[in-house]
Amino acid sequence: MKNIIIANWKMYYGPVKAGAWVRAFRRERLPKDLEVAVAAPFISLPAVRATLGRALAPVLAAQDAFWANEGAYTGEVSPTMLLELGVSYCLVGHSERRHIMGETDEMVAKKARALQLAGISPVICVGETEVERRRGNSKKVVRQQVQKAVEGIKGDGKAPAIIAYEPVWAIGSGKPCSAYDAREMHETIRTVLKKKFGSTADAIRIIYGGSVDTRNILEFLTTTDVDGALVGGASLDPRAFGLLCRAAVPS
């Protein structure tokens, strides 16, 4: 299974800038044994899809989805709508949505299940805050988030989930957790997945996010049980993101 690098643009780049980003990024030379995806804002997904054309990379991803396929949910976007646009992956439970929009573990679980049923791989984001870390509760918090998020999904199939460990205190801070700490947390997550899914847990990739850049990406990806990265600010420049993707694979 290939490692995966997912760019999360967050609330940047409307359709015009999104198209320009993709045109620039398509000139980048990408490693063949690396999967690359771009999580664009809803409004920019059609522009990204159109600009990609028949290109195989990057793969289209969304930043969120609702848990119902249709209904009286003003302002929401369903998994089936995303599927029509050719979306392959979708983030759920990002810390910004948990802590700013008030999303709960139960809501994240419903979204993950709905996405997988629609044929889209949910990228389930988990991670502890600085306060939880200082209190020594990091593993307990993340273990609980993972357990609740995977309650209603399958461990294999055509749309296997991805777990993205993003310590909240590391996001956008320029202070990533150490590769050793990432390995320990990823091993904790893998244990939870194996208890739930048995041998099929191996189909679930576990990736790291939080101040990832060209200088540290390879160290994370050569660490035990780290299968990729979720990249925020370092993905906004297409040339810099291309460099990061190349740095993720040993030469």
C-alpha cells in the first residue's frame, strides 16, 4: 500500500486560485510510489476537478461532509454530492471543526460511516490538545476518539478509512511532535484498530499531521506505522508542496 500525502487547503483558494494551483502543481515531478490528494473547499472542488482533467494526481478530496445524503439540512453537503464530483477522500473530525464548530465524536462517527457507505474513504482526524497533553492524557483521548469514530465503519472494502493523528498543539505552530512520539501514538491507534477489525485493520492507513514540512516529512514517513501525512500551511504553495512530496520518498 502506498503512503499518502494529503494537502488540506482549509479556507483558502476559491475556484480561480484553486485552478491556478492545480495547473502549477501538475508541472511538479511526483514520486510514482506515493499517492497525493488535495482537500479543497467545497466551492473549489468543481474547478479542481475540471483543471485536473484526466490527470491521475493529485486525487480529489473534500474537507467535510454531512451524514445524510439529502434532506432539509441547509448549507450542508452530502457524501453522494461529493461522489458526483469524483471525490475519493474526505476529512472528518478535523480539530478546527471539533473545537470551533463544536463537532462531537458521535457526529464524526456518523459522517465517517456515511462517507464509507457512499464509496468515499473517510480521513478521520484525531488528536489531543496542549492541556490534555500536559495532564498526561494524550493516549487516552486519542484512543477514545478512534474507538468512537470507527464504531460504524468497515476495516476494509472499496473505501477503507484513514486515521490522521494531528496533535492539536502542533497544528500551525511550527512545532511538530517528535517522530518517536508520533510512532508511539500511531502504535496506540493501530492497537485500537486491530482490536476492532482484526487482520483487516492493516488496510487502514495511519498518517501524521501538524507542522509537517520538507525538513521533517521523511523522518515521519520512515517511522514505524506512519503511512503518510496531512499537510496544512505547507501545501498552499504548489511548488513547495511538490518539493515536500519528493522529499517524502528516499532518493
